[in-house]
Amino acid sequence: MFRLLFRISLLALLAVTIAAGLGGSTISASSPRIEVLHVEGTIVPVVADYIDRGISEAEDNNATACIIELNTPGGLLDSTDRIVSRIMNAEVPIVVYVSPVNAWAASAGTFITLSAHIAAMTPGTTIGAAHPVAGGDQEIPEDQMKKIVEFSAKWMETIAEKRGRNMEEARLAVTESKSFTDTEALEQNLIDLRADNLESLISQINGRKIVLAKGEEVTIDTAGSGTSKNEMNGIERLLQVISDPNIAYILFTLATIGLITEISNPGMVFPGVAGGISLFLAFYSLGVLNAYWGGIALLVLAVGLFVAEYFTTSFGLLTAGGVASMIIGSLILFTHTPGVEVNRGLIAGVTAAITAFAIFVIGAIIRGQKRRKVTGAEGMLGKLAKAKTNLAPTGTVLAEGELWTATAESDRIARGEEVIITKVEALKLWVARKSKESGE
């Protein structure tokens, strides 16, 4: 949960600083350079765009090599396919470096690492566990899963064969979810070297020969080459943060609360604006993550039922239906996206919060409806007024910001004394002294 709160804070910070973070550090274009990209987190479309941009810039600058520092638990198949294809067709040497210590290149990360011209790992890192999984703990039919596993295994073998790596062990990473430490990966010929840090890596790749996609053999010469860290720009960081299933779910929740607040209290403006922005960001994220349309429809239905409760007397039935729709929609939201799911604890917490909020709003509306609504003359009864002239017994009082003709019901009332309105008839008031004391 703390990690989610951190990501939400990062999201807010990025939204303010997008314009300021549009590039990474650079070095002189006239000197040899090594482009360094940094990928951390789930492999989503914006990560594929970032890697494509980084490799393209490395090609345009005739870079000595392009190093991708990688730390990922996996990600989307389409995005992984794009990255692998871009790496294998790159016109500069590509080095994938699993880093830092305790980092891992699981699932999609394994395909990406093995596709590099040179694969390296930091001591204390892990690679493997590339077996396809279903999101949301859903069961995939056995025959369908068999086809998916076989396809992924063949793809892994093709990558390993192209790069001269151990095809059998690479296949086991898919078929048996086998994982490898950095030492085991080197022994099994899945990677080319181990490096303690970036400087050591650059030193070790010096003089290595690789073959580019067009068949040209290139000898990597890192002597005298400086490094240029090409980080994600502000927009890419923002899109990566919101391309997280938990963040997408939270954004949709914020949109729901904002829109419900605006609908139940028209004119507040801010909740409606914040809810609308959150909704658009949520839909972007859900689209990127290939969310199941059935789950989205159920979440939208839940919002509709919550809103309908405020305009219809259903004794809580619509709210109960909204809660049920929200829970089911949340559980099946990413069933069509292997490896992606919303945290179960988050679903429980959000559902409880939305339910409590809905009940609170309904309670406020009911209390408001039970209040006696008085307007016009009836609404003035019991209100205070101030005598502008002596009432003996008739004079003038100031009530509700206007001057009225008034008659005192008992004793003479002095100018300036506060009175209570006891009767309203046409354009005339009857008043009584507020207290026994009076003053001029």
C-alpha cells in the first residue's frame, strides 16, 4: 500500500513537472558515445516506445553501443514483441544489463535479455520464470494454455538460436518456469558476462565482436567512449506510472468519487473536474493494459447504479447492486491480460471506501429531504428583526435586509431593540420583544 501511495505522489509530481523533464544527460556529439537506457517496472507500450526512441537516437548518433539497464517482473506480450523485434533489428550493438543487485528479468524480461547482442547480469540478480500466466488467478483452458506455452517456448528458442545461446535451457524458462541466478545463467550460456557495475560492463564489452541484423560484423570499441544516460522524459514517466493496473484502478475510483460528488452537489466544480481528468487517465491506462471490456462495463454500471440511488427511492438496492457490480468487474478486469491483475487488498479497500462514501451521501440527502423547507412569509416566522423606529404599537423594523411595517403585540418597543417575528400578514409583521430589557 505504501508503494501505491508513493506512485500516486509520483503521479502528481510528474503532472506538474512534465514540461521540465524532456530529456536525459548528453555529451559532446563529436566524441564516441555509449547510450544508456534505464527500464524499471512492468513492460508496457510506453516502455516499448522509450526503448525504440533510445535505440533510434543511438543509431542516429552512430553510438558505440546502446546499453539497456533492466529490472522488470514482466509485462505485456505485445510490448515485449515490439522490444525484442527492435533490439534484434538494431543497427548498433545492443547490450541488456540486468541491474542493480537484487534486480530480476522475469517473464518478458527474459525474452528481452536473451535477444540482446550481449546479455549481462549484476551479481545477485535473477532471470527466468517466463511461463505464461493468466491475470486475476483465472484458469485458462488446458488446450489453449498448451498452445500459448508452445508458442512462447518456440519464440524463446528462436531468440536463443539467433544469439547463439543455450536453446534447451531457454526453453525450460518457459515450459517449467525455470529461473537462473547470474552465475547459473552464465554457466548455462544464457548470458555472456557478469559485471559489478556499469564501468565494469563497458570495460568487458570492449573488443567483443557482434553481428548486426544486416549481416555486418562489428567490433565494439569502448576506448575513449563516454556514456550518455538517456532517461525517460516527463511524459513517458507519467504514462508509465499510470500504466499500472493498481494505479488505473485507483484513478477510476477517484473518478467515481469525484463525479458522484459533483452530481450530488452540483456547482462544486472541483470534484467534477478532478473526476473527469482521473476518468480519462484511467481509460488510457485500461486501454494500454488491454483490460477486458466486460470488466470495464461492470465498473461503469456500478457508477450508474450509485448515481441512480440518489434520484430513486430503492431503499439501498441500487447501492447494493453497484457494490456487487464493482466487485465482479474488478475481479475480471484483466482476465484477458496474462500476468496483469489488481491487488486483492486494494479491491477490498476501494470497495469498502466507495460503499461508505455512497452511504454517507445517501444519508446526507435523506437528512436534507426530512428538513422542513420554508420559504416566503412562513420562512420569516421566529426570525429576529430590529426596530428602526419606536413601535407604539406600530412602526418600522428591519427584517431579512428589508424594511417592514410592524406592530408590537404587547408593550411599546424602543428603536434599536431586537424583536421576534410572530406573525406575517400581507406586507405587515407582528413582533414581540426578544427580552424584558429594552434600550433607546
